[in-house]
Amino acid sequence: MRFLHTADWQIGMQAAHVGDAAASVRAARINAAGRVLALARQHQTDFIVLAGDTFEHNALPSDLIESIADLLAQAPCPVLVLPGNHDLLEPGSVWHRPIWKDLDTVSILSERTPFYCAGAEILPCPITAKTSTQNPTAWIQPGGKDHIRVVVAHGCVQTGPFGSDDHPIPLDTSTRTQSDYVALGHWHSTTICNERMAYSGTHEPTKFGEPNSGNVLLVEINRRGDVPRIEPLATGQLRWLRWGENTPVSAPGEIAQLASRLRATNNPSRSLLELTISGVLFESDREHLAAVHKACEGFLFSRVDDSNLRPEPSGDNWIQNLPPGPVQETALRLKQLAAKSGREGEIATQALLQLFHYAQEAA
């Protein structure tokens, strides 16, 4: 048996955090959904599991919901959809719309009862509350020797403290329920929890700082009790790049190198960039800083923060203006050490620059 595990499509998200690029981000989510269906066709899957949060919330316009219903109806195999904590089962839920009753190949997993598809026993855990500290898989009892067992749940694997909206799921769920695979949604990063339990992650990244997202999981299980073969497949349409957060500029030429890197980026019009430039602005790099900003204009979206970029010290007058005593003596000593080659000189240079910046702030 072979199926695709996906989740967290978040169709209908506004993406206001990327300004004018929001429309492109929303369109990419739908295009990535089409990519999921194409992969199902390519790999001849028996079904697709959508483990929650297909939609961003329940108050979406009918035309958007109907467009996704039409898209899912084009799948080459059955599609099993679990309500998540964004599109939960509540009065006015998107899953109560009449459109879903007219689709023969799309099944909404709205009941905590076994569902059978392609020889597999599907154990759904639909979400009925936005926030909960209850384990959504608690209803499942061990058993089932005749069918491959697949749990479909939406929540947070229980490895530490939780917030009230996490719908905690124990890490031993596959063992307790005697299931062959636990298909999870809620985390946007593809995460293999153990050999029988995984998050597919979102099929298209939603924001900066989502590592290893933009995937689905191809899951193969030969027979009851076998360990699944889990393979991530890329579906993401856009790249979300976060550069420079922990790499301050410390030597002349580094900003020039950054400008070159930006100009060499593949498909910048399909990339969103969050760039942090901190550290030292050397006089020789001032023109290259302008080139960095110019290169960023070619990206679909860019946000550049250079507020912590500080000019290099010029001359020695600033040392003479330091308070006499240990502070001034330290600066003079660091200046001597900075003239040396090797690692010692580099460290002394950084320390001297930091002292210069402290002096600027004090002034």
C-alpha cells in the first residue's frame, strides 16, 4: 500500500506579513496543492491523507472553498481530509458546506470511528475545539489484525511543556494503538518522530523560520506490522530565505561578497528574503551596501535590517577621549594586539571594534 501524507495547507491565509507579495504567496499555496495531486498520480498512490488545517479558518468565502473542493475532486485517488484546529468541526465549519457531499472521491474524516480505504483501516481524530489539553487519539483502542492501521491526528507530539492549543499526542501513540503509521498535522516542518510516526509539514512554507517545510511524505507499507518506508517529496513553490541573523560583518569585503551572493541567487522573483546585516560597516564597503539594497529589489519580497551595522573607527582620537585609566589602557593594548596576524589579531580587532561601539553609545 502506498499513500501521500500531507497537512497544513492553510488555504485562505492572508499573508499580510509579506506586504505586496501576499497575493503571490496565496497563489503558491494552491499551486503547491496541485503539485500534491500530481505526485499522487506520478507515484500511483492508493489514497491521500490530509491531516488537518486544509483551510486557515472556517469563515472563508464559498468560492474559495468550492475551488479547493473542485481541485481535490481531480485527485487520481481517494482523498481523506481531517478537520484540524484551524478548520475545526464547529457550527459554521467549512466541512459542513454542502459541496463536500457531492464529491465521490473526497471523504471528510468527521467521526472518531474506523474508516476503511484501499484495504487500510484509517483511525481519524478530528478536532472539535480550537484549544485543548486532551489527547485526540485517546479514543483509539489496540487491535485490528486484518488491515494496515493508519492513525490520522492533528496536534503536538508530547515531548515537553505545552500551550493550551497543542492537542497533545503521546510519542508512543503507534505502540499504544498498535498502528502501522501515525500521520500527523500541526507542525509546519517535516519531522520524522520515529519509524512509525511523522509530520509531513506544510506543503508550502507560510513564513520565515520554518525549516524543512514545503514537502509531503510518500508512505509505503507492504503488510500489517511492517515498518513503513517514509520518503519526503518537495512540493513548495516559493523559497523563504533568512540570511545573516548570526553572522555579523567583521572584515572588509564581506558586504561586497553579500552583494555578489544576492545577485547570483537563482529565481529571486520566486524567493522571499529576510536579511539582517550587523557588525562593522567599513569605509570601503559603503558603496557595496547600496548594491545589497539594489539587489534585494529583484526578490519577490525582501526585508533588510541594517540598523545594527556600525561604522568602523577612524583614527585614534576616540581612544584619547575614553576615560583615563583601565578603559583607555585596554583600548591601547587591544590596538597593539590587533596589528598582529593570525587568530589573536582577529579577536583583538573585534574586541577593539566592540569597545569603539560602546564608546559611541556612551557618547
